[in-house]
Amino acid sequence: MKSTFTPLGLKGLALLAVLAPLQVAAHAIVVKASPAARSSAAAGDVPVALNFNSRIDHSRSRLALIDARGDATPLSLAESPEDQMRAVAKAVAPGSYRLEWVVLSVDGHITRGNVMFKVDATGR
Ligand SMILES: [Cu+2]
């Protein structure tokens, strides 16, 4: 029997059906960040704490520090409650930094985002 739909067309439709709700519904998102977005921190070891709106799978979530040159350093996650990410970012050189997070929330959805902050010698 011949289908009027091409296999590609069906796949495309199925993909749309899967992707559309993913993009509309926000899943694990950051509700509180330290350092706060666009804030300044003192140079050195910067404690990082990201609070999410839901529990996340720490073993399948990643956090990295990106410096002003674009160099990325993966941060190891410290013990924390399941709706948080904690780490220490070594940000010695003054300048702009970005924390990039990718998390798997307990509902099985992956989300990502970033928090930009500045480091200066005085921390103000
Ligand atoms: Cu979700």
C-alpha cells in the first residue's frame, strides 16, 4: 500500500511535535545566581551558587567558566541540594566572565543558559 506522505514528511511532522512543546515550556531554569548576573566579584576564588526552579541530575549537568578570551574551564560541582549547582570558579584576571550551565532536570529535559559577571581587583 502506498502512503501519500513521504517518510521525510512524516519524520518532519513528528520532529515538530516533539520540539514545539520543548521550546515553549521552560523546565529547569535559574531562579537565583551568585554571583548575580552583571555583578562584580573580587578576583580569585569566586564561589558559584545557582538555584534552579526544580531538581536537576548533578551527574548529567555541566557548569563551565568562560573567560574574556573565550577559554572554557569545566567546573567540578560541589555537594549541594538537588535544585542547586555549587562550585568554585578561579577567576584571577580582572575582566568579563561567563558561567555556562547545561542541566538535565528530573523531568528529563535539558536546558542551558549563562550568567555573565565581571571580576575586578576590588570586587566592587
Ligand atoms: Cu521539562
